Amino acid sequence: MTKDVIVLTKRMPDPWIILAGLLAGGPDLHVQRAGDDAVIQLCDEQGRPLLSVETPFLARVPGEAARLLGPEAPAQDGPVWWTEARASTAVKEAEQLAGVFAGRLAHLLGGTVWPPDAVPATGVGAPVPTAGITAAPAPAAAQPAVDVLTDRVAVAIQDRPVIAMTTWLSDALAAALASDRGLQIVTPSHARLTLPTRSLLTGTPSRWVVQDGTGGYYDGLSGAVLHWRDGAFTPVDAPDDAPEDGTPVAKTFTEFATTGERQLLLSLRARHPAEHQLVLGGALETALRTLTGAPPAGWGTAEPTSLPWSRRQLTDFAHTRSPDPTWTVVVGAPDSRPAIATLTVSRTTGGVEENMTLAVGYNQDETPPLDELPTLTDRLIREDRLVSMLAQVRSARRDLTAPAHFEPPPIPVAFALGPEDAHDIGPTHARHTPLPTRPIELGPPARPGFYYQLGDGTSGTAWTALEQLVRHLRAQ
């Protein structure tokens, strides 16, 4: 298991400052590089890592520390350098090493440490006694974020309030998938997942493994009781007399109280000609401005996002990665309504596609603006080459994180079809559906798109309506 410690500083931690911090281990430890030289590790005499420090990066997007670290997060007034360290908890001294290292950086650069109690009460003056200590061997081919590596999965044990898709976890996930493994993240029951982490942690055997507090484990998204078997966390077998699909569900998962908070979820797809003047991100920016009153604040390939929002920079970055797809996280402004999205840009035979999932949060006394969706859809069709949109409402946290207990599934409220696909289906067929209300025609009258109302987000019968609509549209 590992312990994460983060330092936020106004000044950049240069290599000499990092080395000065690593002297917290005294002269008995060794320094080595890992992760394509993006990580510095403090190791025991056998070269086993006690402390791993990621290359500092400049976090220029306001509000990210508060979003990911919770109420104990240091105040983020303007851009800050974010330095993250992971200590092995298999060795008691390693946690103290991380605290002293972080405390020294904060002292030398005028910064703050998270969590606040990471710096030991003894202070940061004297080195941590490390003579003779031995770390657990790192699994062969493991990333710095990986605690256990088997033939089936890479396991990362995390103890922080919000499990974000950090560069640590992103690299671990990429390495796991490249080696035909899954990624399993183990957390205490109080932890929550961000939307990007939840969206990527799909496909067996990848899963969110939650400690139930009594020595057991369960899946944080499905509630299935888990155990360690054949090199991975897997669901416990159902009793012989259990009904079909009777996988045992953890009691902790089903114990929850509704708060009345809700989320509006939009799944958007846009397709553009592969032209030199193409600038990406327009559909997502339009949606955020409409639903939150502000443009996106930042974007990046991991959390926390570090780059201020720029459609031009996003386009250039995706272009350098083409023909490989580009996956990014986009966050809303911290002083507006909570909003976060994932955006995947892909080169296809039809051009350049943007696939977006956007979530916007609402309090119990607020109503998602469903009446604004037709107008938004019209703009997306006319200005951003919308192919399709699915809008859903769910009872879930306003802060857009996923807790380790049951949340009702989302309910569809609307589906939209862009002009291109509507033309291929046939306008007459697209107009006349089994739904009780006619669709709203949007975009250019000569080549319209269609907006189909499915419900108000309160009845699960909307799923039946969506199924009937999709079956009808595919049967042209």
C-alpha cells in the first residue's frame, strides 16, 4: 500500500530543491529514476523504492486542489506547482520520509502540504532514521502507482478522499491494458471517484474495490461482494439456491440516504471534415456556456487539469497524436455550477470525431434546465456539426463524484439526431416515430436534425421510449 502526499508551491521545485528534500532519508538511501525519467525514487540498499516523487507540474487551472483534495486542500490563489509523492506503507519510516520531504519543499519554497498532518510533529530538520530498513520489492514491470502486479491485474491501493485519474493512475492503466491486464483500485469506503476515473475503470477485470471496514471487499459501482482469487479481486460465487444473477451484494453498498441532488448528463458526438482550419472543442464549450454560464476553465490528459482552456491548443495536441485517439479531461469554472467532461478525439473514415460525456451538478432545490436543451441542440447542429446527443438525469451528488454506495441509474430525457444521420435515415422516417409526441426539427429547414423528447427524468419508462425510438430509426 502507498500513502500520497502533495506539495503546492508558488515557486518551481528545481532538481536541487528536490534532492534537498530527498535528503530527508539521510545518506543510507539511494536515488534512482523510473517511469521514463518522470519519477525520482528514494530506495533502500537493495534498490527497492520507499518514496516515489513525480516530476512537478504547473497547475494553472483554479479550483482543482479544492475539487480533488476536499475541504482540507490548501488555498489555490493563482497558478501553483503541484508535486506529488507516494510512500510505501509497508515500511513505517516511508510515510515519515514522505512527510519530511514534503515539509522541506514547502519550507524552502513557501508552500503548503496535503494532507496537513503529513508532516511529522518532530518537524523537518533532522533526517528520518533509515539505517537497516528494507522495502518490499517492487513487482516486475510495475508502474510507481502499482502496489500488486499479477498475471491478471495491476492493483493500486489509494487512500485519499477523491480518486482522480492522476498521471500515476493513467500511466498504470495504460501499462495494464498494454499487457492485457486490468486495473483494480482499492480504497476505503469513504473514497469517491471522479467522472474521468469512473469512465475509464470499465471492462472486467478492471474494477473499483472498496474495503468494507470489517476485512471484506465489494465493488464500489455494483456492490458485488468480492474476494481475492486467482490473482484478482472477483465476485463471490452466489449460493446454489440463489436466483439467476444472484451475486451477493454488500450491505454497506445498499445503505444510503438520498439527498435530492441531481446531475444532468450529456453524451455528445460531433463529426468534422479533416480540414486544416478545423478547431476542436466547440460543441463542449457551447454546452458548458449554455448550462453553467461560463466557458471551460481548463483541460489536460489527467487530473488535476493543468492547462487553461484553449481550443487551439487542444486541436494542436490532438493533431500531434493523430491517427491515435486523444483522451482529455475538461473542467468547468470553479465559481460556476459544477461541471466536468471527458473528450475523445478520433480520426475516422468520415473525418474527425469528438465524443464527449458532460456532467453538470444541481442541488436539491434546483431543477436541471431541460427546456434549454432544444435551443442548445439547435446551436450544436448549426455551429458544431452534431451527429447525436443523449441527455439523461440522475439522482447523484452535485459535486459529480461517485460514492461507494448505490446510486439510481440515469433516466433518459431526450435524444437528438444530427442532419447527416437524419438524411441517411430519411426525414420522413425520422419524423414519424412510435413516440407520443412529434420530434422538434432543428437546424437548416432544408436538411434538419431532430430532437426527441423522452420524459422529464422522473420515470424509468423513458428507457422503453428510447429503446422503441432507436429500434425505429435503425429499421429505415
